Amino acid sequence: MLSTRHLPSLASIRAFEAAARHCSFAKAARELDTTAASVSYHVRCLEQETGVRLFLRFAQRVELTESGAAVAREATAAFDALRASFLHAAAAEETRLSLTTLPSLGTSWLTPKLGRFRAKHASIALEIELSADAQDLVGGRFDAAIRNGYGNWPGLRTHALFPSVFMPLCAPALRETAKALDDPQRTLEVPLLGRPDWWALWYRAHGRMPLPPASHFGPLLSAEYLDIAAAVAGQGIAIGSPILFRSEIDAGRLVPAHALVVGTGRTFWFTYPAARAQSRKIGAFRDWLEDEAARDREAARPFLRKIKIVEPQS
């Protein structure tokens, strides 16, 4: 006999509920993608465990007993409520998109564009976290990411946005001073801002070696957008992306300090778990993001035509 603190197995209850709705073990089996014998077995186990006869069995059909019909009403109501809860949770899940992305891209490129996404998809709330490290998408709390790399991440779908490139950028007042980048006889009168490894690649692509000494570099800041902010303030020549910081160039706050654009073959990608490929919110953000990236690739074509790919030295 069933105790008051014990429930029968969920598999048995599920088999009984389906059989009760269909008044057929065979039809219940088709719904549950199993066999009629399996449904009959689970129902029999349920009857034995509870001590309640749920079905009358005839040669070609089954029929609920009075007790079985009473239990079936409660079971169906419970499963209907459970289905509704899952549907409600799934609908709520599709109204909030959690994204992780790189600090400079998120600050300088993505955030200023988000108003256009909001205008098209007001029902989707965005949560964006900036992180220099790649966050877990398969088992983590993020739905998707914008990453920099080669796009070969197991278990993830990837969509290329635009290449990862860099070039010297400076305030207009330093344009003349920046000509020293092209003249090995001239000494730089202002600091170099940004990652020394990017400057090393740029100098190697330009054919000027060795890299200027450490004394020629300004403060090492934690993100590319901070180097660009220092360059806008006239504190030196930064190495940065003409795509991420195109708004600064268009506004005249920055100018190319040299025409050479360098890349390493890396790309910015929108990426998400392959298992989430049918998610409507991810699809909406992907389509919008690809449109934005295509517009910026077209606007940056004068720079992208000049890219020189240099592989980092190990």
C-alpha cells in the first residue's frame, strides 16, 4: 500500500495519464514513443504500488474504473499545469538575452548601436557583461558572446563580423609629429600608446626594426578603448582598430597616423551554443548584429583594402 509520504514513479504516472486520456495503451505508447507493452507494464506497476485498480481490461480495449477516472482527472490537471509552467518559462527565457563581450568592443562599438536593436526588438531585454576572458557558453549563464579569434570553438556556432586589425591613430594636432613613424632618422616626440606586441607586429610589417625602446611607450592601460581615449586627449599615438573606433575618426577626434593597417588573421565573431541555434532571441540579435557589422565593413573598406597580415612570432 502506498504511504502518504511516497509518490509512485513519474514514469508510471506519465504512462497512466497518457493511457487515460486516450483510453488506449497503444495510442499512449505512440505519444510517449514507446510500446503498448511498456505502457501496460507501468500502469500495472502503478496499480500494484497504490493498491488501486485503475483500468478494466478487455480483449480489444481498456476502460477506466471509477477510481481510475478520478485519479486521471487529477493527473491530467497536474501535467497540464506542468506543461503550462514550462511554456511560460520558455517564453520568459526568450525575452532576455545575456551577452558577454570584450571591453573595447562592448564600450566603443556595440553599446552606441544598441538603441537601434531596441527599436527593432523592444520585447528583448539585453544584459551585457564585459570581460577580457572568454566566458563559458555551454554550461554558463550567458546565451551568446562576441569573441576575437579564429572561430574554431567546439560546440559553438560562429558568425564572422569583421577582421581584427590595428593601425596607428592620433589626435589631429599630432599628425605632423606622427610622421616620425615613417622616418627612421627621426625620433618620436610623443609616447606610443597601446599594446607593445601590436606595435611590434606593426613595426615588423612596416619593415622597421627593432621596436623602439620601452622609454618610448606611455602608460600600459588595461583596455584598447583607454589607449584611444588617451590618444584623443593628445597624449600620444595609439595602436587601435579603425573599425572599432570609426566614430572617433569620423568625428575628427582621431586621424590615421600612418596608412599601414595590420592584422593577424583573427576576426570578431558572434558565437553561441550549437544547441541554441533555434532560439528566436539569439536569431534576432545575430541578424541585427550581422547587418551592423556589414555596414561598418563597407564604411571601413578604405582601411581594409590596405591590410597586411602578419603572423605573431612564437
